[in-house]
Amino acid sequence: MNISTADLGILLLYISGVVVLGSWVGKGARTASQYMLGGRDFPWWVILASIVATETSTVTFLSIPGFAFGQDFTWLQIPLGFILGRFAVIYLLLPLYFKGEMFTAYEVLHRRFGGGAERTASLLFIITRSLADGLRLFLSALVLQEMAGIDLHWAVLLLGLTTIIYTFYGGMRAVLWTDLVQLTVYLGGALVAFWVLVQRLPGGWGELVSVGEAAGKLHFLELGWDLTEPYGLWAGLIGGAVLSLGSHGVDQMMVQRYLCARNLRDARRALSWSGFVVFAQFALFLAIGVGLYVFYQAYPPAVPFERTDRVFAAFILQEMPVGLVGVLLGAIFAAAMSTLSSSLNSCATAAVKDLYQPLAKGELSTRQQLRATRILTVVFGLVQIAVGLGGKWLASSVVSSVLGIAGFTTGIILGVFCLGIFTRRVGQRSALVGLVIGTAVMTWIFFSTPLAWPWYALVGSVVTFLAGLGASALLDRK
């Protein structure tokens, strides 16, 4: 084992505590609305915490410090675009979700185009979300295997089954309240690690700034227009804004959080402030990466690091005191479980509301909807575990490619939403043609061109919109 018994005990105690908390806070769910949306009565600050926790995974927790360790601060241009994109969601899309009692983002497409567009978009979301988050489970389990010495299969099962249990019993109430706890844990753990790191530097904070600046680690702005470079100002502002407009505007995993708010005003407040919290969070992670660079310049490792995303993990294991290692491990897996639990609940909700209920014979009672959502929560959890167990047979480049698919599908669905918002002539058949062409074009771009990933959502949405608009000239006569 790579960690002490005390640290492993703290980690297991944290995981057990999350299960108990999630099961307890959600035990009162008696209707589908309570289970899927928490009764629509959550305060805005809980929803804010859930938004931030959901978009932060274990990979983010470790790889962003690794980015600054190997490069500089230019990654921080991406969350600048995230802030802009959130405000576009607030004024363009968010009001649509509070017209009537909605459960999923794709019900908007049903109102505008019909059930076919709703089901296609929802199915695309479910497939890509299950595949991408199953591989996130695999990558998180790899970290657990390396840091705690647990067999990879058991690490996948431990994380997967833990998340299934409290999501199954607690529903959305469990997801939101545990997200708040997990955000507090992983941000608190990151702050503690940064404080210990600065204290270990011979010159403290002054050395971090001076050495980091001399090495170019504090470089922030990159003004070039190279479309193959993901960390430029325009890729961040334009590409990041459209990416955020898609991921936070038409993705069920985020939209479901807004629908848990008491009203549109609270949803707007949570989403707007979440952008600034995410920016500050990434600034903290990047500062940790610069600190790690300065630390290992002063105390070179016995064996050079092969991968930069393992540097923070190595520092936690080798340099942190006993007890704090367990806390930091809890922080790492807090980031993992917050994303996975959100994925399970949103996939189950979309499957019941967009696929099962419209195709069922007769109206489903609220008890039947609740039962189906719980069953599908387990089913999607097992699917993600299966994907996680199969991840070891994939090359790392393939893993990165499959994770990227979820990024450009949000742009495609955003293009369909834009057809519904900005046009009147385009019908359902044309919208589906646009969706199919957008998927085909983006698949080719992703696997065959060097276009940087922040531009995927912009290109996908534009291609889908123009293809649907062009198809309407041939298919939509009325």
C-alpha cells in the first residue's frame, strides 16, 4: 500500500459518510418531482455549489496543477469564456426552462419540433454522458489504484457502487446536498495543500512568485489566432463562451440543477456566480501547479515525472503529513463522486421523461415514474461501471478521444436549440437532418483535423444550424 492505515481509514470514513448523508437527506422523496428535482425548493447557493462541483472531476483536480507545472497560466483564458457563456445562457435559454413545469432540457425541443427531436437529443445526451462518465470513473479509479494500492477492478467498483447507493436512495436531494459537502471538501483540501506547499518552499510565497515568473509560469495571455492552439485568448473567449453556452445551456446534467431552484431569479443568481467561482477555482489549481514547479526545482525528485498530471498526486503522497493525506484523498474522490452522481440522476431523469413516458401505453403514475427512475439510476450506474472496467483495454489517446465526444455533442444540440429559437420555418425533419449532419461533420473534424477543442462547440452548433436551415428549404413546405 502507498498510504498509511490512518489515511486509508480517513478516506473510507469519508466515503461511508457520503453514502449515509446522501441516503438520509433524500429519504423523504415520495414523488417523481421530489426525486428528480428535489421538490423545486433549493436555495440558490446550494445549486451554485452543485454546478461547480459537477463540472469538476478528479482529472481536473490533478491535471490543472499539472498543466501549470508543465506550461503556464494560459489555461485561465478558458474560464473567461465560461463566464461569458453563462450570461448568454441566463438571458437566452434559462427563461425557456421556467415556462411551465419542465423536467428536462429537451422538452423545449418537443414544444418546438415534436417528440422525435426531443427523443433524439435526449438519446444522444444519454449515450455520450454514460460513455464519457464511465471513462471518468476509470480514470478516477486509476488514481485510487496508484495512490491507495487498491486493485483497479476494486477501485472502479468502490467508486461506482458508492455513488449508485446514495444516488438511488436520495435522488436529486442527495446529489445537491452531497455536492455542497464535496465542493467544500475538495476546495478546502486544495487550500490546505497549497498552504503546506508554500510553507515547504525555502523562500515561501516570494520564492514562488519570483521563480515562477522567471520561468514564464505566470504567463497568462496568448493573443494569437492559431486555431490548433487551445489556450489562446480568442479560443478561450469565443470558443469557451460557446462551449459553456452548450454545456450549461442545453445539457440535461446542468439544466436539471436550474429546475431545482425556487424560481428563475434564483437559478440566474446561481449560474452567474458559478462562473466566477470556477474562475477562482482554476486560478487556485494553477497556482498549486506553479508552486509544485518551484518546489521540485528546489528539491528535484529522484525519478523525473513522466506525466505532469501525476505531480500533485506524488506531492500529496510523499510530502503531506499523515492525516492530511487522507483528507486530500477524500477531496480527490469528492470531485469524482459529485460528477458521477449528477450523471446518474440526469441520465435516469432524461430516460424516463423523454423516452419511457412518451412511448409507454397510457399515462404513468408518479409512483411508476419514481420506480422507473430509481431502476434506471442503477442501470446507468452499472453501465458506467462496465465502461470503467473496460477502460484498461483502451489506449490513453482513445480514452481522451471518447471523452472529447461529449464536448462536441453539446454544440450539436445547441445548434438544434438555435434552430428552434431563431427560426419559424424549420420543422422537425429538417432539425433532425441538421443534427445528423452536425454529428457526422464533427466526428470527422475531431478524428481527422488538428482543430483545437475549444472551437468544437462553435463549429458543431454552426454546422448543425446551417444544415437544418438548408434542409428546411427542401423539406418544409408549410
